[in-house]
Amino acid sequence: MSSTAPRRPPIVAIDGPAGAGKSTVAKRLAEALGFVLVDTGALYRAVALAALRAGVARQDAEAVSTLARSLVERRAIAFERDATRGLRVRLDGEDVTDAIRAPDVGMGASTVSAYKGVRDALLDLQRQAGHQGGVVLEGRDIGTVVFPDADVKFFLTARIEVRAQRRFDELTAAGSKTTLDETLADLKRRDEQDTSRAIAPLRQAPDAVLVDSSDLAADDAVARMAAEVRSKAAERAQ
């Protein structure tokens, strides 16, 4: 009889550009697999929102990094499971789930996530959340930096026009006053900023499965990805 300890459940990493549908797909994938969802992008958005509210210029790397360390030390950022939305984010006890999705906060998150001090402050939090497995983590550098040894990696993307329409629909549904052209321009800036930054730029890991959701419904993308995770899990169990 084998005395080998049971393998931990898989760690699933999902990376990709803004507006690709990562949040929706990650939430549904976690539900389909019975895994825990860890929205790493929400951490950086929360830092950007905290900086905005504290009057800390997001271009001030040292000040933002100090703020990020303070937030981590006093556990000011918290996630809560939500039956409807999958996840709620609290900042100093306040529900900021909607506030962190504002376009200016998104651009701020893209800026502050390039700072080594901020990334170092949040890296341990992300790894602690996922090290036991049975998790789906989504962001920009999960499969390349946070969990380079993740059991299953995906790079979820879509044509930029499709991403802009999705983000525009999401923003207008939330009551944001913007236009499709403004949303498209914002995504182009985000793409440039995310892919060209010196620290942990957005890129597809060599062993990540590419999923182009341009012409896929979210449920179809989830079904394809869930099948891949289950296949990999079965291979590991052999």
C-alpha cells in the first residue's frame, strides 16, 4: 500500500490584458471546479484607490509603496465571498467592489502595479492565498511571476475592439459616463503600460494555454478551460 500523501488540488493561473473577461471567467471557472477565487488585480486596484483617497500621487513610487506596505501590515484590504458577485472587496472596512472598477482607478492600478515596492508588498499575500491549491488566480503576472510553477496556466485574450465593447458595456451598466471611443483609448493605454513596464510586464507564459475569447461566450470559455484543468489534474494523479 502506498504511503504517498495525496496531491494538493491544482493551482490555476489566468493572465491576460484588460477587458479580456478574466474576472468573469475566473469567477465561473472557480465555481465550476469548486475552487477558491483570488482576484489579484483587485489588490492593485485597492492600492490605487487608497492612494487616490489619501492624496498620494500615483506617480510617486516611494510614497505608494509605503502606502501599500501599510495596507498589508494593518490588513486593510479584505476579500469576502459573495453569492451573487463571487467576491467583494473591502478597504478599511468599506465595500469598494464598485469603486475599484472606475476607469481612473484602473489606470492607477496599472501604474502602481509597476512599482517593485508595491509588488513586493502584495506578492506574499497572493502566494499565501494560493499555496494550498484548489484556487483560481487571475491577473497580469500570475503564471510568470506569482506562481511560475502553477499546475495549469491560461492566457485569456480577445481582439481589442471586443475588449473595449465589453468594458464599455460593463462601465455603462455601472452608471459610468463614458463613450466607446474613450474606453478603447483607455484600453490601448493600459495595454501599452502593462506590456512595456520594466517589472513583471504582461506576457504569455511559454507553457500557458492561449484562450481567445473574441468569438466565445463566457460559458464556452469556462467549459474549455475547466476541461483542461480536469485533464491536467487526471494526468498528475496517474
